[in-house]
Amino acid sequence: MLSVHIGVRHHENIVIELKKDSGYDDPYYQTKEYVDWFDNNPKYKGKKIHGIICLNSPTTNVLEKVHNDERIRIFEYQILYTER
């Protein structure tokens, strides 16, 4: 899922990549491609572009890539099932 929020007040664009589980493709690469597209689009010149990846159980490889790219942040979600 891709969602773009354009913050009128702060002139920021946020790309959100929501993945089921840890993602089937490289979630960092996909998010980076979207962020790069905004960075290179004249319509968004001078605006801040950020990427957010939300997934379950990120791989060490993905975590390393994200931590080396200041434009992208990663959030891990967890699902808990409880019998009642």
C-alpha cells in the first residue's frame, strides 16, 4: 500500500509502505524508489520527502539499509491473537 500525505504547513511529503508480514519484495527498495521519484519531480522541488515502512519482522538486511538512509524510517508491527 502506498499513501502520500502532503503537509501544507510544513511542505513535507510522506510515502508510507505498509507490508504484510516482512514483505515479499525488498520493502526498502520499493520505498526508496517512491522517495527518489518525488525527489526528482520538479513539482515537489524544495519540499521534504520522507519514507515510512511498516512491516512485521524486518530482516537484518532491510534494517541496515533503512538505518543508512536518513530519508526513510521503519516501524515494526506485531499481531497478537488471544483466545477468550
